[in-house]
Amino acid sequence: MASERKKILLRLDPAVHDALARWASDELRSTNAQIEFLLRRALGDAGRLPREAQRMRGPGRPRLNEDDDENDES
């Protein structure tokens, strides 16, 4: 069962947002997913990422069938 995601309002300098959006695009993530990725990395580096935090989905489009990850031999 997936837990509800928290919604927050984030104000960014337009130049920072544009750079973040370009970086996210380069890594096939949404801007929101890129922010979460960076926050998780910072929390992990600081030793503050909660153990109960669910794993983040990898970059790119989600697969049609979640079982494809386990059966992918490429």
C-alpha cells in the first residue's frame, strides 16, 4: 500500500528553477522528482535519511508492468 505523498509550496529563484529543470530533463526526471532526488541524496550524505523512507523510482518513464524490472535481462 503506497502512502500519500506530502505536498509543499516551494519558491525558487527563476534561474535556479531553470537550471534544475534542465538538469532534470537531462536525467529523464520531472523537476519535482529531481528535487526529491537531490533532497534524498543530501539527507543520506548527512546521515539523516529515515530508514522507513520508501525507495524512489528510477529515472525515465515508468514501465507498463512493474514486474518487467525483475524479468529484464538486458
